[in-house]
Amino acid sequence: MSDIASVSLERPLAEIADELGHSFSEFGFGVIRDHGIPQDLIDRADALSKAFFALPEAAKLAYKLEGSGGARGYTSFGTEKAKDAEVHDLKEFWHVGRDLPEGHALAEFMAPNIWPGEVAGFEETFEDLYAAFENAGRRVLRAIALHLGLEEDYFDATIEDGNSVMRLLHYPPLGDDAPEGAIRAAAHGDINTITLLLGAEEAGLELLTKQGDWLPIDATPGALVVNIGDMLERLTNGKLRSTTHRVVNPRGDAAKRSRYSMPFFLHFRPDFIIDPLPSCAESETGNVPEPAISSHDFLLQRLREINLA
Ligand SMILES: O=C(O)CCC(=O)C(=O)O
Ligand SMILES: [Fe+2]
């Protein structure tokens, strides 16, 4: 078994497509260097995320939108629970989504963003980071398209105006009062198309291999960890794997430190129909294709399972 691929996104896509594709088939994960998201933007975003989570709980709770499924703004510690988990995750987070112009045909699927007034520069910085994540994600999907034998730009139209969500995550230092068995992020698969994650150089992220072992993911500082979500797994009839992963609690001194990370959950357009690709038929993957479903309906199904809708 080879290792998780680590590739430079500056290389010609045709050269990296299969290396990445095989890593996504075997592990569901790949590491991307030279992803084009400027380091100074990442540094600013990190600092602002830390500044937000350092606010008093009451100030943060003012940005919790009841009944919105946590799609925008703040979700407090002790809310999200992985599918089938007994206890909640040890994390709090903030969601930034796409801002569509008023009257846009897809506006009904995407609530407007809210911004914490206490943290100067938050809106501008995270709008920029959202756009930078999108560009990197589009390029990764072009490599995936080549690997699948599709036109390079196949995915471009499928993600245009998609309801991708950027999550700023804070796992506080471990308290003594955590429920038995609770971990920073319990084992789960991501729901979306692909996820691009910044901050994985801080230890804790692990994936479940096909053989059933937990494999720590170690990323070089500044690299993007990319994983396949359930929607792309369904479209490719399991050829690309949406792999179960988790964030374990650190031991020793690290337990006294917070962990911060920033996943970008790249989504298809809400009206994109996830209909398994003919090139990923049962004869190729051994799986019976799932029926077609719109990306929006699929998302709703899954959010209900994790307590967010
Ligand atoms: O914080 C991390 O490293 C991973 C987070 C994650 O898997 C998620 O939020 O879906
Ligand atoms: Fe995840």
C-alpha cells in the first residue's frame, strides 16, 4: 500500500491527476502543496479566527442563528454530534457561506452571511479566503476530472454558485467536565463534494483505512489536506472514497492547548443532480449505483442525521 499522495498544485494537472486520483481511491485523502492560497491571507485568517473565539461566550452566542441549522454564523460548544455518535463533539465553530446577489435564482438555498462586528477586518478577510479556497478547489476538481476520463472543466459548471461553506473551527483545551467518550471530532464522513482543510499540521486528524486502522494524517505546515465527500463518492459510485475521519484528543501538554483548523466544504450547486457517472458503472467499481438525487435534497438528509437540521 502506497502512502497518501502529496502533490504540488503548480504542476501540470495531467501529471498529478492519477497520483491524486489513486490516493482518493485508496485513502479518500490527498495533501496539496503550492495550492495558491497566499500565506499572508492564511495568517490573517488564523489571527481573526482566534480573536473571534476569544470573545466572551455571551458575545459569541449573539451570532447563533436559531433554526438555521448552523449554516451561517456561530455554533456553540456541545452542539454538533457526528452521525450515530452518543455524545457531542468538543468544538465550536463559525460558518461563512456564499453571498448571492439579491434576486438570484439560488438565493432560497443560501442564507445571507452575518459578521461579528467585534473583530475588525473579519468580513473582508474571510470573503477573500472563501474565494481563494474556491479557486484551489476548482483546480483540484479539474485534476479529478482528468483522472475520471472526463473533460477537464467537467466540474466547473457543477460547482458554480454552489453552497460551499467555510468553517472556522476551535477545539478548546480539554476540560475535566467532558462527557465520557467525547472527542474533538467523532468519526464521520463529510457530506459535500470535496473538503479542503487548512490547519492539519496541528496533530489529531486521523482517517480510517480500508483495512480498518486509524492512520494519522500529517501535513506539512501550510499544506491543504483534501478529502472526498459523500456527494462525490456517490457521483463516482464509490470509485473515489468518502473516508471516515476524526480528530482525537491530544495527550500531555497539547491537551492544554486549543486546536484551530479551517475546512472549506466545497459543494455542488443545490440543483445539480448527483447521478452516478457512466464511467463509474458497477462493472468498474463493484457497487450498484445509488439513484439520482439533487445535491440540496442529499444535504438535507444528511444534516438531519447530525443534529443540524
Ligand atoms: O479539524 C480538523 O482537522 C477536521 C475537521 C473535520 O473533519 C470537519 O469539520 O469535518
Ligand atoms: Fe470532516
